Amino acid sequence: MRAAKVARFPGAAGRIPNFSGAEAAAERLRTTDAWRAAGTLKANPDSAQLPVRQRALEDGKTVYMAVPRLAEPEPFFALDPGHLSEPPRKAASISGAARSARRVELAELSPVDLVVMGCVAVSEDGARLGKGGGFADLEFALAAAAGLIGPHTVSVTTVHEIQVRAAGEIPVTDHDVLVDLIVTPGRVIDCRPRHGPRPLPAIRWEDLTEEKIAAIPLLAARRAGHRVSGEPGNG
């Protein structure tokens, strides 16, 4: 992306890369049936998807945005388009959400119609690569366990065309979340015919280190609840 000069500030390395045409991709997403049908979105907090969050607020949709790295006891910003202290463009940023949104626990969220995910790369069968922390998959699994995401919830990503790979190029494990729609500035790719239905992911405790669980209060509290209730800690 750097070589092609399509990476925007703050750069591509080590993060979900912001890209030239992010606004055009958000506008194209806006034309889809999935967008029109959605009243509530769960969105990643990265710069690449800021135009999507902005347009959701402009269209009267509620946006739940994860606190970066889920590193707080109340790990989501709840952006209510009817109660913002700043314009949608500012409120949709991390710093703006910190000023305009309520901080909420997972239990305070309503069911989600559309999940917006960031990608480093994504293949035409819906397999995605994030920046390596696994937070998007964890968020999805936690929300699914709480009943906020169901089999019919649509997942989508917006990317530059250079980030799209051929089907089969990105390996998939059992805990990986597939996207249903890939939206670039120039096209919409419906991945559902390629990947078909998949079970909702569960939290794979065996794949999580003690350090990661301790760093995410929501995970630590969920595991503690399992232990108190005597349930197996398998999500």
C-alpha cells in the first residue's frame, strides 16, 4: 500500500491501514440492502472505517464502537445519533467518541444488525487478516455469546482494492470470523455464496494467554463468572 501510495495517515504498518478512497467505499456501502436494513452497527475504531461510522450516524443509526484493545471495564462507546455533542464526523473518531458517547458494558448493548470490521487484507471468500491481535474475532465471539449477534447478522469490511485477494489465499481457522460483504471504492463483493453458512464463533479459552485475559476486563469477568457458576470456560 505504501509502494502504491494508497496508504493514508497514520500509515499502514502495524495497524488496520487507512486508505485512499475510504469515503468512496463508505458511500458504496451506503447503497447496499444490508446498510439500509440496519438500525444498529457494531464497528471497529480504526481510521479506515471512520467514514462508515460517520455515515451511520448521519443516517440515524446507532453505533457501538469498541474501545481500542477492549482495555476498559466498559469496553464500548455507544453513539446515539440523536444525542451527540459534536457533528457526526468528529463524534465518529476515537477522541470524539470519548467526548460524545456513553461508555457501556456488553450487557447494555442492543442486538446488532451489521458488524463493520477492519482488515489488513481480505479474500473474496470472506477470509480476513487483521493486525494480529485477534480483537475483532474476540469482540464478535463475546457479542455472539451475549446474544447480540445472530446467524443473520451481516458482517462487512471496507478496503482498498489492493487489499482484496483471491478466494483461498487467506487461511481460515475455526475461530476466525468471515465477512459477508467486501466493499471497495469501486465494487461490492458478496462472499456469502463462496463461504456459505458458518456457526457463530465461541470464545476459545485454550488459545488465550493469561496475559491477554488479564488485559481485557470483559474476558476476565466472563471467565470468573464461568468458574463461579461451575460452567466450563469454553465460551
